[in-house]
Amino acid sequence: NDYSAAGWRFREYFDFARAREEKINICRFLSGISAVAGATNRPEHCAKLYGAAQAALQASKFRMDPFDRAEFDGHIQIASEQLGDARFEAEVAEGHAMTMEHAIQFALELSASG
């Protein structure tokens, strides 16, 4: 439950992965920061990053393992309940439409803000 540390670790992991330009790691990073945002009462950020993560997942062959997926889905559900269906879906659509570069920058800024 140390979400500040989790956000920082996802960012460190991403910085390492970005140097290797691995799409799978981009999926993990966006998904992870989305879950951290959901867990830290930032449902709009969670939903946008969820949309961006879904776009990244669709463009790759990456699939989360069931344990990580359950954890991730739990935080997404919290954000969805906080925002309501219509607003959540609008935020997800906005995130899905982001370029990967914009989504990554958004997630990096969010992870830096703790």
C-alpha cells in the first residue's frame, strides 16, 4: 500500500525499459501508473491512463498475468465508481486517443508528482 513508492518504482522501471524501447514495458508502465492513480484518489488520471494502456495493449502482444490483472482491475473499478460510467468512459476515450508519447509524458508527470 505504499503507492508513492510504487509510482516511483514504475517510473524507474520505465526509464530502464525506455532505453531498450520495449513496447511491453510501456504497457506495464501505463497500467501500473493507472492503478496507482486509482489507488490514490485520482480517478480522472486513472481513467485516462487506463485508456492509454488499453491502446498500448491492443498494439502489442503483452498480456498481464492474472494476479496483476486482478490488482489492476480493482483500482480501475474504484475510479469508475468514483466518476460514474459516462464520465469514466469519456476519460478512457480521451486516454485511448492520446499518442503513446503524450500518454507516456502524462504518466511520467503523474508519477513524479507522487
